[in-house]
Amino acid sequence: MSQETNILTLYTAEQIQEAVQKTARDIEAFFGADEPVVSLCLLNGAIWFTSDLLRCLPPNFELQTIRISSYEGTDSTGELKWHSALPECKGKRVLVVDDVLDTGLTMKGVCEKLLANGASKVASVVAVNKMGRRNVEYEADFAALECEDLFLVGYGLDYNGKYRNLPFIGYIE
């Protein structure tokens, strides 16, 4: 991509915050506000969404992180690269938080591994549910926003590490 990359706004910062607040209410209704929940942020992209989401949830949601990837540039490699180990979640309830559900590979792989390692309940939430690109059968339990098959940037979403810090979600024209 050149310096003249044209990024068009899909969701404004205000639209994102409204969607995060609604999603947090849905998640709290699902998990409750008493028993602990491990909120597992998938790095690097989900940092922005996780931070905003956790500020809207009660204190029983605890933060953990792992770094995992499946993309190079604009394409999925089709394989998960684990850059860190899963936290100990045996017998725990876990909310897996990611920036985007695209091919489904990452979220399905993480959720299946958590369940195989003994998590008592696993649910997933994404900032954006991208429609039409699933390579595996998987749907998130919660999605703040949805979009068609566009290459997204901003609010944690990147192109080779760039544009994550945009306060809105846009797409590259």
C-alpha cells in the first residue's frame, strides 16, 4: 500500500462506543456480575476493544492476554501461530475477546483449546463480525458490529502493523 492509501470510515468512534456499551450489557446478562470470568484478549488487535469493553463490565471480569496470529499482510496463512501460551483456565469461565471474526480460524482454535484444557464455559466476542469469509464453521457469541467482506483498519485492526491507532473503523478502498 502506498502513502496515498485511501481509508474510508465504516464506523465512527461514537458508533463504536455505543456498540461496545450494548455488547457489554449483553455479556453481563449472559455471565452475571458475581462469579469470576477470565477475559482473554487476543493480542495485538483486540487491545482497544478489550479495554473499552472491560470498562463497561463489572469487576468480576479479569484480564488475561495471549498473542496469536494467522495473518500476513491482507491474507490469512491458514495456520495459527501461538506466540504465547494460554493462561491456566481449568474450571474457569472464559470470554475470548478479538478484534475481528473473519475466517473463523483463530477464534475457533482458541475456544477449542480452552475447552480441551478444561475451561468450564467459553464464550467469544468480537468488535467486528466480518460476513462472508469463514473458512471454518464458527460464529461468535457476541459481536459489537458487523460488516461485509472489506479490509478493515483502525480501532486495533491493522495492515502490517499500521493504522491500529485510528479512532474509527475504516476500510481500505
